[in-house]
Amino acid sequence: MASGFEDVTMSLDYNTMTEYDDYDTGPTEDSGLCIKSSVRLFRGYYEPPLYWIIFVLGAVGNLMVTWIYIHVRNRLKTMTDVYLLNLAIADLLFLGTLPFWATDATSGWIFGSGLCKVVSAIYKINFFSSMMLLTCISVDRYIAIVQATKAQNLKKKRLFYSKLVCMGVWMLSGLLTIPEFLFAQVKSYEDRFFCTMVYWNNQNNVTKILVLSLQICMGFCLPFLVMCFCYSVIIRTLLQAKNFEKHKALRVIFAVVAVFVLSQLPYNSMLVVEATQAANTTQMECETSRHFDIASQVLKSLAYTHSCLNPILYAFIGVRFRKDLLSILRVCTFGLGQSSVSKLQGVPKRPSVMSDTDTTPALSL
């Protein structure tokens, strides 16, 4: 979601205006509004500390990945290198929006309407780009492992194509954020302002359903299906290969898929429920709606943790990155100097499931 908020209706007419927020939704017998002060209180206590933890951990991991690529490796040698660097940048930009939402949870939106649209758009651009880059990495691993001979013959062309693919990913992600520029607004409630999505007044909440469906399809379903296909074929290929430690390679693949599913599936399931609910003319009971909003907040934060885990799953779990990281730590600890780093860079490295080599298609750790 653009601002990380849940559904709200700030009017007695439930179909007049719908927003991503968590304040007053659904009719009650007394006032026509479902008072959700408990949801607002939960969000104020729960989100800020968790968002700051995700921000710090994710920033450290992704900054290390970026720094290693820029200062240690000096140049991008494989398609996976290109994708990992772009993934780290996307995660860093996404993490940069979390302090805004953490502040919003406690003090309301104090940054103005312009930043409301910009921060919402930055969040969504990097959400989509991260998911699509994860898809690209799985396709690249499929090509490098399943079609190893062809991959080696076209290695230079693949590197060029990967840069074009990344440009296309960023452009497509930008197009997918048009709803944020159209619908993100600052609304006031109880002397506080909130950055939220305000949709056009149309029958059966068609606009909201389309936006949610777009996020579910492009942000989860498509990446998940591609990853399942690519990694299932990779696993079959690994099981047939000889002279490498299969169990280590399989552990990496299972970890990648498991973390993606466990972090993204629960929240996207809630989005499906929300889209279905928006299509219904009858709304859920007030108490049920409160529980739904709280569950959405928890599952949303779980989905955000993926940006912390990406550096571990896609970079540091590989031998090359571990060696580069150790070289950095040795320089920082013992002050070995740049010449020592260069020597460490020249040490041969065994291949990783997440990286290409000149002689073998990334079959072992």
C-alpha cells in the first residue's frame, strides 16, 4: 500500500470516499461510524520502534552490498551483480520512507501534501522494483545453471541485457506508481493530518480494487510464479549434477523461496481480503474490522522485513561476498590499506548459487 495504512471511510456514506488508513470505518448503531481508537493506539506504539529497527538493519546490510560493489569489486561482472546492486539501491530507497511513516504513526503527517505524494510514490516504486528484481535474479540463475553452456557463450551480451532489463524495471515501476501521484493526499482527523490514499467516487470501489489487484499481481503473484518455476527446474538440475555439494546449494534456494513466501504471502492474502471486501456492498462488523486492521499492520511489517533479509539471502550467503566482507573487516580492524584490499580481491573465489563464474554455472557455495 502506498502509505502503509488500512482502509478508512471518513463519511457516513461508505461508498463516497475510501482511503488507506485505520481510523473510523464501518457503520455503528449509535453514530454510523466504527470508532477505531484502539487500532490507532496500537499503530502508534507498534509501528515506530519496529520501523526504526527495520530501517537500521536494512540500511546497514544494503549499504554494505552497495559499498562492496562500488569500492571493492570496482565493476559489475555478471548479470546477478547488476541485479543485486539495483536491488540494494531499491531497498535503501524503500527503507528511506519508513522514518516518515514512523513519524506519521505517532505525530501525524507533518511534512506537507507534496512530500505525501513523493514519499508514497518512492515507497511504491521501490516496492515494485524490488519484487521485479528478485524475479530477474531467479531467471538469471535459471539461465546460468540450467542453460550453462548458452549462458557462458553469451556472457558479455547477458551483462548488457541485464542493464537494459534494470532500466526497464525502474521505468515500469515508475508507471505503476501513477495511482500514488493521483490519489495520495493529506487528510485531517481530530486535529491531526495523515497521508493517505483517497480514491475517486465510483460505483463498487472499482478504482481501489484495481489498485489493490495491481499490487497483488505485480508485487507477489508474478514474482512468486516465476520463482517457483525457475527454482524448481534449478533444483532438478542440481540433483542431476555431480562433484559439488548439493545440500548447500539446495539450502540457499529453499531459504530464498521460504523467506519470500513467509514474508509476502500473509500480507498479500490480507490485500486479497481487502479487495474482496471493497467489492462487497455490505461491510464487515465493526469489531471484526478492528481485528482485521490490526492484523494487517502486523503482516505489513512482516512483509517489510524482506528488505533486511535481501542482503543476507542474495549477497552475503555467497562465498564471494563473504570474502569481500572479511577483507573489509580486516582493513577496518588492522588497517591493512588499499593494497591489501586489492590483493584480497585477487584471491580466487569459489562459485555461489547466486553468482556466475568463468568456469562453472554457480552450483555450489
